[in-house]
Amino acid sequence: MKTETKKPHLSIQAFQRMPYYLQYLKKIFAEGAVNISSRLVAQHFGFTEIQVRKDFAAVSSAAGIPKHGFDVKQLIIDIEELLGYRNTNEAVLVGAGAFGSTFFKCDSIKEYGLSIVAGFDINNDIVGKQIHGKPVFHSSKISELCKRMQTHIGIIAVPSDQAQEACDKLVEGGVLAIWNFSQVHLSVPEGVLVQNENMAVSLALLSKHLQDKLKKDEVIPK
């Protein structure tokens, strides 16, 4: 009786590395690469070779070949399948203003398996219209329409003082995953995932790194 070989466990940290691997693999594949060794990938990212080999072994449907490495095309397919890029998920956008509307025309979002089907806003100048082919409804209809469309992903791109209310309406409508671009911590019930993209935190980390670097390299005159 044939037994199926069990793949190594994929950690959260390894899962988070996959989109970076995928971007790099697509780049070298477009340049003509057929195979890639874990050593070269490790050098590119500054990882250890063992770490990369374990990551690829956990996701690849084909084992790496000594002196040849992993099949680049197959790795791309396997990672895309793992990340769900081949299964488009429908999402709604709350906040279709100057910043939020950029999501409607972002082709890479759909490439990564996400399709925004509708937007919501309180600005009557855009409510009832279409932005890049997507309808914009009043925010009062978030819960109702999410239930009707059975949408489970919501993107929040509203000012901080409106974010929690938008979040509550999305959850009430059955949304289970929220991509939060507001600058506030959202309170959600158990079972709802929030992925925060907080620019204030990112800028603070960049600023701190810069300050530490400049302080370290500072030349003190005698």
C-alpha cells in the first residue's frame, strides 16, 4: 500500500515569507530561469540556506534536485495555490474617496486573488456612481448588501473616527476578514481576522531606525 509523504509543517513566519519568494521567482522566471537553488534564494534575501530549503520543501509538490535546485515554474504554481491567488475572493471597500478609490484600479489586487465588487461611502457626490466600473453605495447599506452578496472580506479606508463603525457594519453583514488601513485598533468578535496596515507604525519604525543609524555614525569633533 502506497503511503503519502507528509510535508514539513509550514510556520506562520514561513507563510509570511511566501509572497516575497513568489515575487522574486516570477521575476527570475520572466528573465529565463528554469531552476533555482535554495542557496541563491537565501543569498538574495539574506536568509539561511536551511531556512529556504525547509520553506520550499513545505510548499513544493516536487522535491529539489541536487545541483539543479527547484523547478521555478512549479514553485510559482505551488506558492500561488498555497496563498489562494488562483481562487479569487470577492471583497467590498468602505471608503471610496481619493485614497480608497485607488484599490478599484489596482490590477495587482486581482492578480493576488482579490476582486473588489463594490464600494461604500457617505459622500453623496460619489454615492450612486461607478468608480473604475465598480458601484458605490451609501455606507448605511453595508450590512444589508454584504449579507446579500455573501461577501466575507472587507477593506476599510476611512478616517479613524469612522473606522470602528464601518468595521461593526461589515461584521454584522457577515464579513470574516478585514483589511484595515485606518490608524486605529479595531475591536472585533472572535473568529474575525483583522490585518492592519498602519502607516503611522511603519513610519515610526523607519524614523527610529534612521535616528539610531545617524546617532551611531555620528562623528563627534575633538
